[in-house]
Amino acid sequence: MHLLVIEDDPLLSRSLTQAMTRNGYTVDALARIDDAIQALRQGRFDLVLLDLGLPDGNGLEVLEWMRAHTDATPVMILTARDALADRVRGLDLGADDYLAKPFSITELEARVRALLRRSQQRLDNNVRFGGLVLDTRSASAWLDGTALDLPRREFSLLEALMLNAGRIVQREALENRLFGFEAVGANALDVYVSRLRKRLAGSGLSIRTLRGLGYRLEEPREPLAKEPPE
Ligand code: CA
């Protein structure tokens, strides 16, 4: 998952980033409305955590911009406890949830999982495909019942492919999710794809490269029916 944190309090921003990274998400953190809109123009995010009191205005401007540009990414507003009017306005503008400061990171984590479940139309925290099970709550994965001890980026890659299993995931979307706006080499993604392929070896599942398009996680093909004898 790729999260955008828009929060100008450096301490809170850092602790949000740390907590979300610990959960296996890729996080980009920004403090200003104009930077946030710039980032939203360039990349796709799975969730936005939005503070309202920002140095260049009210964070609701970001939300307004997103919804006006048909960006339906889930948004969780982080507000001051007494800011009832802001919360109401935020929900009316299309925010998906809010948390009043100070909040517990544990509650934030649970609400983030809930929002992601809803936006991915899942009923629980698990994603399944073939012999793979992925637990988004603990950022862990199993293949045919055996735990895969995946580093964060491999987990994130597998998650993206599983959430779109059988469909092509664009290379750019994967790079975005794995590295955020970090500058990386042209082959950085391939390194992670090849590591993941090694882990899936023997399972029948494969990550197919579609040149110029992206990657697709596939189940083993059914063996072709034999031609009837002449
Ligand atoms: Ca603030």
C-alpha cells in the first residue's frame, strides 16, 4: 500500500510514518497543501491521512481538489478534538473517516485497515490467491501454509499483484507503491520481481512480464485438453 501523510507537525508526521511503515506500507509525508496536490497529480495512493491546520491553508482544500478531480482515494481526516465544524465539512466533502487528536496509533492502524478493506471490497484482513494467503494486518504472507518471511517491499509488491491477481498491474504503479517518490534506478523494480519469483518457484503461481505494460500474477494454466484421436 502507498500512503500519503499530509501533516505539518514534524513529530506527529514522523510517528505516523514510522507506524505505517511498520505495517508494511510505503509512506510519503508532506506538510503543505501545494506539495500534496502536486504529489496527488503525479502518483496513485491507496489512502491519504490529512491534517487540516496546514501552513498554507486548510487541509480540506486537498480533499476538495481530490474529489473535484474524481480521485476517490480514501481520506482520513486528523482534526483537533473540538473542531466539530471541520469534521462535518470534511465528511460532507467526501472524507471517509476522521480521528480527533490526540489519538492512539493502534486505533489509527485499525481504522486504516478498515478503510483499505472497504476500498478493496474485502470482508476481512486476508487476501487469497492460489496457495497464497496474505494477512494485511500483520503484513505477513503464507504460501501453501508455510510462512514467507517477506521484507517490506517484497510484501508490498506481492500485495499489489494479489489485489489485482489475473490482471495487469502497470510497472509505474508498482514503482510508485514500492518506492514512493524516492529516486531509484531503472532496474530497481526488476530486482524485487525476481526475488518474488524465486519465492514462488514450484508453487505453480507465476509473475508474468508483459512488455511495455506491466506484470500479472497468474495461476497455473489448466493443461490443454488432448485432441481426440483421429
Ligand atoms: Ca497542523
